[in-house]
Amino acid sequence: MNPNSKTLKAALFHGAGQPWTIITISDTNFNEDRAIIETEACTVCSSDIHTVMGRRGGPTPSVLGHEAIGRVWKLPDSWTLKDVEGRPCAIGQRLVWGVAASCGECLFCQNAIPQKCQRLVKYGHHRYTMGETPRGGFSQCVELVEGTPVVGLSDAIPAGMACLAACAGATVAATLRMAGGQKGQQILVYGGGVLGAIACRMAKSLGADLVICIEPDQLRRERALIFGADHAMDPSDLSIDDKLKSIAHDGLGADQALEFSGSGTAFASSMRSVRTGGMIVLAGAVFPAGSIEIEPEQIVRQMLTIRGVHNYSAIDLQSATVFLESEYRKFPEIWLMLAGESFAIDEMEKAFAWAAKSPGVRAIISMKK
Ligand SMILES: [Zn+2]
Ligand SMILES: [Zn+2]
């Protein structure tokens, strides 16, 4: 082995209930056609928890993690790594990358849903073959392929918060974009977890007139108020829909409902609580949560628009990153409420055990620990 070569660690997931293993990757094995990132940190997204708990399938073994940031270590030989605004990236540059790379040419890419690209490469979800450079964030190095959206980061934003841009922040940005403008709008936010909290703040910063967060946990309701919600309500309240309606537009109902909880009852509540002509955007139901009955007549007579949003596109990663950086400069103490404990890469079992019992905050896998 070359005495100057460097070895890096990655955490390998073998399936629910199986112990994680640590593998080493040598920098002599890096693929010349990839950008190589030295990972700084990767936060544990709820979907990783679903996978590790066995509630969501996925190929194994795999290197999970898709909310990561790092610095450019090696640039590819055959293409130029550029940020979403088209500027070439430099060695050492701190950046965040999207959850998927897309081709830019297929039907879905041409129709502004690159996250559904027919040649999609997803980070943190594929089967790992020994010797490869991982594409999941629970690794000290990650390879990026052509077509991956990347956004530069300043050094000022802490790693645990910057990571949020890559999944939670960008998904919220996509949801708000799909809902239309928020200026002057009265908005219901279902779910007060990490996405719900970000949504309250982002909707307010975009000029929302009224934001109501619907969340069963009292501490997360209180946090939603700190994040800018005007009201926070408990969905177990039997008269919740009447109350939501009476607050929004004096009984006419809210303009928009943004659903991040994934619960069917939340969706049903949103249909009863938006106004005629209202917009409902569903983003939380990323696992089977049971079906609900819908009366088509209600959609027709109430002229409702119902949209689903899964993942996001490059512009959402960009707007989430800009938003989180500017928010952190203004209100660091608020944003640190979303950051949980930090763990080293060889503490994955401990990190996931902590994350599973700490909903609404992110465990951080720090490569510097
Ligand atoms: Zn995620
Ligand atoms: Zn495509």
C-alpha cells in the first residue's frame, strides 16, 4: 500500500436488528470520474430511522445518510462540479449536496421533477459493494456523480444545522414552493417536528399572515410558537377543525395546509379546515400510513387543490441553504433547538437509539469526533 494513502471510515448497515460494521476506504480507490467530498457531518433523518427500525425496506448492506455536508477533496477528471448557479467548485470548498442526481434530459427532468428522473442516483440508499467509495453520508468520504445539485456553504453555520438543508430544509422549501406564494396567506402546518418547525419559520419569513401548527406533543407545540407560529393546537382536541376554521379568515378556513406528519387523519382534517379554493400539499406521508375516505364531491364543490411533494429539486436546496444561513445569523439560539446530540461514526447503534427516542430533533454524526 502507498505510504501516503489515507484510509477513511464508513458505517455499514446490514439490516434491521443487525449490528453495524465499520469499513475502511482507501483514497487510492477513488473513481477519477467522481467528485470526492470529505464529509464533515451527517444528521439522522427520520427516514433513516424508519429504515434502521425495519419499517421501510432498502437494499443491504448500505451506507445510509442523506443529510450531509463536507468539503471538496478531489474534483472529477471528466466533468466539472458546479454549484446550482453554475459556478465551478474548488478543492476545499464547504458544500451541501442534494439527495439525488438527475440526468436533466428525461421526461421527468424536462417537467421540473428531477427527483423522479428515470436515471436517478439517490444518495444514502443504494447497495454498497466492497471497495467502492460510499454515496451515503455516514462515511468520512462520499463520491458525487454528475448531475448532483450542490450549494456552497459559509464557514459560519454549524455543521449540524447546515446538514438540515439537504433533506428537511429543502423538502420544506419544495412544499412551500408547490403551495404557491405565502405572502399574506393563512397557513396550517400539520406536524411540529423538524420539518414542521422549519415550515413555520419559512412561511413567516415569506410573509405569511397567519401560521397555525397542529402537533400532538406539547413541547413541540411550544417550540412551533418560538419558530413563528401564531397558534399551536393539539389534534386530539375533538373540535380542532372548527377551531382551525374559526381562526382562519374569520371562519372561512385557511388558504393553505402543509402536511408534514404523514398521518391520514391530518390530511382529513386539512380537507375540512381549508377555505373554498384552498391548497393542500402533502409531504409527510413517505411510508404507508393507512388509507382514508375521500368524498370527491367535496373536492369539486370546495374547489380544492391537493398536491403531493416528494423530495425536491436544485432550486429548493438552494433556497433552503440561503434561508438556513441567514436565519442562523439572526437567531442562532432558536435554530440550535433542532440540533440533538453528536455521535462519532463508530457509535451508530447509540446514535440511532438516541434518535429513535428523540423525535423532533436531529442526532448528528460528526466525522470530527
Ligand atoms: Zn431525509
Ligand atoms: Zn432525468
